[in-house]
Amino acid sequence: METWITRDQRHKRFRHWRVIVLIVLLLIAAGIVSNKFYPRVFSIQKFAGAPSDKKTFGEDGDSQALFGSILQNLGLDHLEINRQRVNYLRKPTVYPCYRVAWPKDFPFIWFTRDLQNDCSAFYDLSYVASELNDKDHLLIWLINPTNADTLVELELIASSLAIPRVSSISFVFKDFADFKRQEALDLIWLDKPFGFTLKPDQVPDEILAKALKSSQGQCFLELPPDTASWSVILNGHRLAKHIPDNELNEYNLRMIFEIFPALDAIYFQQGEQVNRGLAKTIINLADNLRLTYLYSGGTPGYADSLAYLRGLKIKKMTGEYESNPLSGNDLKVSIVARANDLTGFDKGLYYIPSQPEDIEVIKSVLPLFEKLNIRITPPLRMARLVENL
């Protein structure tokens, strides 16, 4: 015998089924929208571009240009932007997906900072960025703010194989003899190709001379161009055991030059009257010893012209940053600012007073140099070759 179901009971059951079906459809729709626009990630942060009449974003071509511009501004334009067939979940999408290997020591915020600026300045765009829990992946989606549609996905993957371009910086310590012996040794033992200036009567002792000879350093000898200054030097006690007498002649000058280890270049003090015979003797000696002549620039003087005619290698220091009176923290701020200019591969040449706190400054910035792939370069390598005066 069949059970009779009244009309009211049938209507009530049908209403329950409609509610259940509606809930299921809503859940399915929410899942589709979630998967399309915001794939499963952690700690999402949203940065919106201001709506305006900016140029329309053309998805594929514009995205490569946008990402390439950001990499160029960061000095990373040598990194490849690779088009992917699937998204970061390895699933196909209706929007293009890209992947870039990112230098492991570079913070991701450098990229998103420039992306934020470009979205605001050039395109009517917003974006979503998320760093995964492993801290080695940053996911970025460019979003059309009008319809909340996803336009592009970019995945930055931190990799030790992604290395920033090599850039260079140089340091010359002025009046190197101002260091105490241990301070000078501390600097030399850093095993970096620093430059240092000395004067003829600033003779390093035996221990320091041995350390300098085995170092990567370059010595620049500052020479007076007048006989009166040389007379004071030759009659002083510092050179007494190195030269047979106090006469100003080519033999004694050569003996003095050979005292200084790692001697690479000479230059004349500015502001003194040049003795032509003395300048000629020194230039001839520099040529015989294959020393570089440092040219200060401006209108060539007699000694400059003589060096040019003799055929000496003439170089001019470029990108000089006179750090004096900068020292200590002020010096560090200046160096760090230059280092963080990621588009400049020549970080310049710093002349630094020979003070112990400045050795600590150099030590403190070495980890930053390693992170940014900045090499301390011999100063003469940074110098410009002068072919014509």
C-alpha cells in the first residue's frame, strides 16, 4: 500500500531541495572566482593603482616591457623574463604567466616598490603580491581594477644562480703614514686592492714594507717639484740609512723610489714652482721604472707635457669622491648611498684620510659589497687613460 504525501508536505520538501542546490551553486561559484583571481597563497597584500586616464595595459607585450623596465632600473636587465605555460600551481590559465630568477640576497620589496610606482604613473592597474612561507618565492598578479580581472602572473624565485652585474668601487688612503703600524696592517690584511699615497720621507718600516709588498695594494708617490722641498727631505733623518748622501741626483732619487713597495705611480704636488731640470730627471726615472704618471687635469703644466713627450702612461683618476672632511659615519652613509645606486656600475673612487675609524667603515661595508656584487678595484684600473693633452 502506497503512502500518501499531501501537497503541503511535497511543497516543503521541494523548498528544502532548492535551498540545498542554491548553496552548492554558490560554493562552486566562489571556488571558481577564487581560483581565477587569487590562487592559493599566503599573507596576501594588495596595492591599488589610482584610477585615471592612464594608457591601457595591453597584457602580454606591456607586461614584458613593464617587468623589463623594473629590472633595468634595478641593474638587473640581464636577467631573463621567461614565459610559462602554466601558473605557479602548474595549472593552465587564461592569462600569461612569467617567471624570473631573482638574486637571493636582494629583497623582493625592491621589485614591488618600483612596480607600485609604475602602476601609479603609467597604467591604470592594481596588483596583488604575496611572499610564500619559504621566503624564496614572490607571486604577483596584475589586476584590472575596473572588473577585478587577472591580467598577468609573475613569479620571482630567489636563486643563487641569479647574480647581479659586477660593479666596481675604489679607495685611496691619503697620507698612509698617518696610520699606526697595527692599523696599517689591519687594513692590508683585509687583502683588498686599496691605493695609498706616501711622500718620499714617509718610509715604511721593515714589517710594514714586507706586508705592503705582498699585498694587492698600489702605492702612489707624491713628489715635490721644487729643489727647496727636496733639500728638507734629503737632510732629514728618515732617509739617512737609505741613501749615501743628501745630494739631489738621479742615483739618490732612484734609491728613494725603490724603498717603496708596490710603487705603481707618481704625481707632483700642486702649487709649487716646478724646477725643470728636477722634473726632467724624475720623469726619466719614472719611465725607466715603468711607473704611471697621474695627471690632475686642467691645463697641462711643464711636468705633464714632459711626461707626455717622454711617452709615459698617463692616467687621470675619474669619479673621485673627496671624503675629507667626511669620516666615520658620514663616510659610511656616502659609500652606502653609492653602493645602493643599482644602475651605476662604476661606484667611483674615494680618497679617504688615513684614520682608524675609516678602516672600521670599510670593514662594515664589505658584506654589503658582497651582497650587491661590488668589487673593490685597484684605483689605476678605474683611472682613465689620457692619450692626448
